[in-house]
Amino acid sequence: MAHFGEQYLGFMPPPEHQSYAIRGTADGVLEALSWIFIRGKAFGIFSFMFGLSFALQMQRAERRRPGTDFRPRFAWRLLILFAIGWLHGLAYSGDILTVYAALGIPLVLFYRVRDPSLLVLAGVLLVGVPRIVQRIVQGPATPAQLHSLQGRMNAEAEEHWRAVAAGDVPAIVRLHATTGFRGKWEFQFGPMGRGYQTFGLFLLGLWAGRRRVLEDVETHRLLFVRLWRWTGALTLLVPVIAGLLFAAGGPPQQTAGTMPDFTSWPVVAGLCAFDGWNNTMTLFYVASFALLFLRPRWRPHLLRFGPVGQMALSVYLGQTLIGILVFYGFGLGLLGRFGNSVTIPLGLALFVVQVSVSRAWLGRFRFGPLEWAWRSLTWLRREPFRAPAG
């Protein structure tokens, strides 16, 4: 829903297309609801699950082959993921796989770090401390620097929009391999700091996997009840704090263009509060799912999402393939022609279809197609593909 809402642009829109997804009141309402409930939380859950799956894979490898260090094999697995992500990024510059693969390498080094240290570092990353340190080290930006940056970003955004809208495949590939790739890392480790949040959630997932809190939810019911209460309360409180911080500091400073001054302390504080809110709501969703899963009436409904989760890589790349064919010029060319009231329900409908397709697929095969290829390359042997009869 998030990617269909942004219509697979994967880049900042140029100034003349800033509101390309909002063409009426309903679109504006859905934009607000998407920011509140989906964007910044979907990636958070995905990141938490990445850290959790890392812990589970390491544990299972150790049980299969006691005394064997699986970390080198996992690092090789990440290199394969980076290659998959690089190819994916040539089609869609919003690819997240290369980021996960790159951040997964240091995650390997944290596998045996003690729980208290993991939790402290995760907290430091999730509240935005690296952004504050970055601001102290770099100092405030000058008006000339802001103006130069705004000009460069506007020119790149205009070039990218033209290439995508026209369906110019060579231009799309070139831009995604250069400015799109660079822009992704600037977003991850610049003032927005998404990469720091991602790694913090990796660490939380690693902790949850090591403590088996999601393998035995009943035993950890009290933990999830407390997490649900605290995160639910903070989900309501953090927006109030963010509003007070912006009110105290005044509106973000801007140049003649549209670039806010990300080096001003009110904006830095507001971004940290916003990230804290996103991460709090992410954990609220995790706790809510765990508690609902303990209820017998809910469990069968939630288990319907099992197959689509087992095929997450194939589903993710499949969504991109369909998305770019819908919005880019070499397909239906619908970029900017419809608002959120059309595109977000379309994304939801695609996911519903993928849930059914995934269930049917895993009735015949052991893995999704890309999961099977990834697993085979990881172990450098052809893994069984078809499910056993019956």
C-alpha cells in the first residue's frame, strides 16, 4: 500500500509534481492516514523481522551442526541478497534489499553481544542519537549550501520524473544506478537517518529471536501486555511532544525553494520525535499481533498470512514488477494520473491476490521461486523445490 501510494516513483517528485498523489479531498485523507498508520511502520516491522530471522537461522544452523560457525555462510547469503537488490534497484530506486544486505554484515558481528548491550545500542539508534551527533559534528548549513542542494535535488527529480513517465528504459537504469543509488544512501544515513533506525530494529529482532519471545508467546504474555500498554500510550504522547518542540522552535527555516533546513535544532528534534513515534507504533503493532495470536478465534485468520510471509522476497519483487508496469511509461503509464483513492486500494487488492497465490504456490512447492534460488546459492547446491506428495 505504501509503494502503490507513492506510485513506485522511488525518488523525490519535482516541484511541479509535489502533490501528484493528491487530486482531491479523499486523496488527502488517505495520504494522512497512510503516514499515520503505514509509512515508517511497514519498513519497521520488516526490519524487526529481518533481525528475528537472522537469530532463528543462526540457532537452527547451530542445532544442525553443533560447533559450526554459520556466520561466514550468512555473510555469503547477504552478498547474494545485495546482488539481487542491486538488480532490483535498477528497476526501482526505492529498493531496500541492498540496505538490508549492507547492514546485515555488522549484524553478524553482534550475534554474541550480550542482551543489555544490544538493547542499549538499539535504544540509542531508535531515538535518533546519530542524527544529533551528525548535526554537532557538521554544524549548521549556510543559506548558500541549502540553495545549492535544493537546485541539485530539483534537477535530479525532474530528470528522474521525465525518464519514468516516458518509460525510457536506458535512462531509468542509468539514473537508478547513479543518482538513485546515491540518493538512497543519503536518505539512509543523512539527516533522515532511516538506516540507523533499521539497524536498531535489527538488534531488537535479534534480541527477540535469541530470547524466543515469539516462539513461545504464551510464556511471554506479560511482556507483550506491558509492551502493548506502554507503546500504546507513547503512540498518543509522542505527537504531542513533537508538536510542542516545533511550536517552541518555530517553523522550519527554508530557502527560496522547498528545502527545509535539516540542520536547525527544532527540525532535528522534530525528526527524532517522529522517528520515536514510528518505532513506538511499530512495536505496538508487533505486540498487538502477538496478543491476538493467543486468542483461538483470531489465530486461524492470522495464519492466512503465513504463506505470503514465507515468500516475502518473491512477493516484494513481484509487487515491484507489477507496480512499474502499472505506473511507468513502458507499461500503463499511470504515474501522476490518479490519486491515493485509486492507487492505495489497488495496492491492497494486489496484496490480497498475492496472499491467495502464495498459499496455492506453497501447496505445490517448498519455497517461493526466489527464496529457493537464494537458498540454493547460499549452500551452493540445488535445494529440493517441489513439496512432497500429500
